[in-house]
Amino acid sequence: MEIPQGEKVLLVWAGCPEQSLLAAVEELKQKVGAGGDVSLENAERLEFGAQRASSYGVVLAGVVPPCAVIHSDAMLEELSRVVSTGGQLVLREPTCPVGHVTNMRSPEKLHSALVLSGFTNVSQPAAVQQSAEDRAQLCAALAEQRGVSAELAQTVTLTEVRAQRPAYEVGASSALPLSFAKKATNGTSTEPQGNVASVWKLSANDLGDDDIELMDEDDLLDESDKAKPDPSTLRVCGTTGKRKACKDCSCGLAEELAGEKQSASKPTSACGSCYLGDAFRCASCPYLGMPAFKPGDQVRLSDRQLKADA
């Protein structure tokens, strides 16, 4: 890729010979010139490094052969952190079809991992053309670092993906006006353009007769909703204007409300059979163990029942 003069570049390497690494650094220094800078970071130490956020306009990872590093999600997040806004990432990683080598991504999975790490404009994965010597070195690195057999190594492809860091920082905000707002002549306020009501206007014809299913409004009401209320429940106090008696109530509303309160607090039977005896009572009946009684009678316990068993 073309690297502009004066750019700050981070080269992430792993498992490559010293001569290859030094040659790559020298080549990058010539591209960025005297005003640029080239830094090195080992891939295995990337997560523990002290690189400043948004420090590098270009990050190169896994481009120095042979590199058999599988960039974890944490490593990709760290790469996204150190790339400057709008900066570029060039990443190379061994890939293979799903299920061939454990913990090794397919090219499609590598593309998705970069997207999920926050990169944009992620290119389609492309296979890197390798010489016979580079291919042999990659297979040897896979066998040494990941225990991949020579047979499975033949299914591995060195894949390159390029991506870009979004041109904004995380948490940044913008004060730009919305496109439908029009700035006033005094420059201090905005007002919507056009008729606001027409923006939200929608007629039945806009959707098409086949897409509209209207409900009969009568189906929303049952018989209890249609029944007229009891006039007695509508009675209100002439002083308060509410169904609440005033302090010196003389119209009888206070007695009526007291009677309603007493009726509401009076215990009632859920099944209506409590007075018939235990044979007809449920397990949670409050009268369980008491003798049968007539409906409306006050239940009394005999002296014998009040005495504890000897």
C-alpha cells in the first residue's frame, strides 16, 4: 500500500527472522521519510503494550513473513484503539475452511471479526500470493507454533484484509443541525421547513386496501361497558363536588360511604359452602375445624373447644 510521507506507522510482528524484520523497518522508514516514524510491537505483547490511543495513521499486522499469528478479538480491539481516526489497517492472517484447523478463522470470519471490532470499509479477504520459500516457511511456522500437520497446512491460505478506523472518536458528538431544519435570519433559532402536519399525514389509500384491516369499534366493548351505571354510585357531595363527604355532612352521604366501607371489609366466603361444615370446606378455609352454622349467624366456639387437649 502507499504510505504518505510524514506518516506514523506501527508494525506488528511475530515469529519472523530478525533480518526480515529489519528489512521491513528500513523499507517503511524510506516511505515515511524524515518527518515520519516507524514503531515496532510484538503481536503477543500487543494487549499489554502502552501504546497511546489514536497514535498511528497506518498499522501493519502480520505482513512480515512468516507470521502464523491468529489475531484474537482482544488484539483486534487494541489495533482499533491505536489506529487514528480515519487511519488504515493492513492485516494478514492464516485462514482455512471452517472446521479444518481448530481456532483458525475462515476468510469470512476474519472479515466479520474486523467489523465487530469497530473497523469500517473492510475489504473483501484476498489470498496473498506466496513464493515457494515463503509458503514452506509458513507451513513450518504453523507446525511449530500451532501444531498444524503438513496435510492440514495445505488447506491454509495467507489472507489479507484492509480496513479503516471511523473518522470520529468514540463518544464524540456533533452540533450540526438536522437536514430538515432551517436557520433563522438572526442565526439564533431554527424552524421546520414546510407544513409539519403534512409530514405525518397518511391516508388509507397510501397503504393499499389489501394491507388494511380495520376493527369494528363495537367489538371493543362488552355488555358491562354498555350498561348504565347505578345512579347511587354517581352521588356526590354538594360542598366538595366529589364522592367524599364534607366535615358537617347532613345529606346522608357520610352514612352511605361508611356502609360501603363496612360491607367491603366484611369477610365473605369464596365458595359459599363454609357454613355446611368441614366436609364442604376447602383446605384454606378460615372456618376449618369449626362446627356448621346457619348463613348469617355469628360463629361461637364452646368452652370445650377453647380448652387445650390434655
